[in-house]
Amino acid sequence: MISLQNVTKRYGAFKAIQSISLNIKPGEIHGIIGSSGAGKSTLLRMMNLLEKPDDGDVIINNKKINHLKGKEIRNIRQSLGMIFQGFHLVGNKTVFDNVAVSLEIAKIAKKNRTERVMESLRFVGLEAYKDKYPRQLSGGQKQRVAIARAIVNNPSVLLCDEPTSSLDPTTTMEILEVLKQINQQLNVTIIIVSHEMEVIRSLSERVTVMEDGQIYEVVEIEPTGVNK
Ligand code: ADP
Ligand code: ADP
């Protein structure tokens, strides 16, 4: 699955990540918690190959990423979906086209895109919104579109960076329920970063606690469930 071995990331002289080792297990929902500046986003961005470690190895599906070439990196990136706090939808594209972007990037033929986009939109409950624009949607709906975009390439892992931090408590629970269904019904491993303990506790089976660019501890917990 995803494994980090003695990974260090520096920004100038500052070490944002200090020799971290972590193994993500296939099928788990893994929470990463820590205060602002602890290094959570940086860690996630290295798992998604958006950032390269200065030291150590990122290993995905038994391959060391450091030595891979552009094409192989792109293939691996397509097996990793990612969602963000700020949704990152494209404002002048419809809901349908926002989701289709992932298939375009993956060079899926146009004639095969419609069915897959609609399948993803159905999964997040937004089939009827396919022709709307992001500005016409609520925050929760926008995050559902971002989730549809992230799962349309059938990823094995979904990386979630503060996915509910700009949502109200009720919408937060709805989005967490969608993530749980993605894990259970689509067999997608989920890594969820949050500074909110309640969010992490509701879904995660294992939690990595980060502090000052290091792992403070990794704990196994019984998820409290999603209370609606
Ligand atoms: P978290 O997600 O836990 O809030 P981040 O991973 O965003 O933490 O940041 C960890 C530390 O690295 C912070 O001190 C942050 O200011 C610093 N940092 C993150 N990205 C950059 C960057 N591109 N350039 C310089 N410093 C950065
Ligand atoms: P978050 O909302 O999760 O805190 P940030 O706003 O810090 O995320 O952005 C995370 C990364 O995504 C940054 O590198 C940023 O440049 C990039 N990003 C921000 N907005 C967009 C966008 N609309 N499309 C693509 N990437 C974006």
C-alpha cells in the first residue's frame, strides 16, 4: 500500500517532516491528527507525489517512488484520489465537466467518460446536479463533486486533507458518511487528515498523532461511528 521510511522534508533550513516512518494498511481508514503546522498536509502531499522527500523513501504498491519516471509517476498518481478543505473545483466548468477532468487527464476516451462520470455522481447523490456550476452548490455539495472527481478513476487510496473543515457539523457528518461508504463499498483505503479529534474518531481505525514534524504516537481505536 503506502509506506514511508525515514522520510524528511525541509523548507530551506526548516524541517517540516523529521524522519517519519509509517505504514498504511490496505483497506484501513487511517487518521492523521495534529495541531496546525505539525506537518500533516506536507505528509499527505508526499504520499500523493505532489512533493518529494529530501531524505528517505516513499513506497507505493511495493515500488520506491524516488526512482520512477514521469509516466510511471502519472500512473501511480491516478490510483490515488485526493480531496481538500477548499474543494478546488473549476468555477467555469459544470459539475459533470469537473468530474470528467480526471478521466481526461487519465486519457480515457470521450465515449467512455459519460457513464463513469454519472456513476460517480450517483454514488455521491448528485446525479441531478450534473449541469450546475460550483457557485450554485452548497459547501457539502461542492465537496461531494470533489469526491466524485477523486473516485472516478477507481483509486485504491483516497487522501483527504481537512475534508470537512469548512463545513458545518451536520454537513460534516454527511461527508464522513460518504467517505465511510467509499471505504466499505468501493474497497478504497482512506487517509484522512484533520485537526478535529471528533472527525478522526468517528471513522478511523488507526490514528497517527503528529507534533512538530514528527510522529508522537500511532494508536488503534474503535471508531465511534458517524452520528447524524
Ligand atoms: P499542517 O498541515 O499540520 O498544518 P503543514 O504540513 O501545512 O502543517 O506545514 C508544516 C510546516 O511546514 C509549517 O510550519 C509550515 O509553515 C511549513 N511549510 C509548509 N509548506 C511550506 C512551504 N511550501 N514553504 C515553506 N514552509 C512550508
Ligand atoms: P486546503 O484548502 O486543504 O488547506 P490549500 O488551499 O492549502 O488546501 O491548497 C493545497 C494545494 O492545492 C496548494 O498547493 C494549492 O496551490 C493547490 N490549489 C489550491 N487551489 C487550487 C485549485 N483551484 N486547483 C488546483 N490546485 C489548487
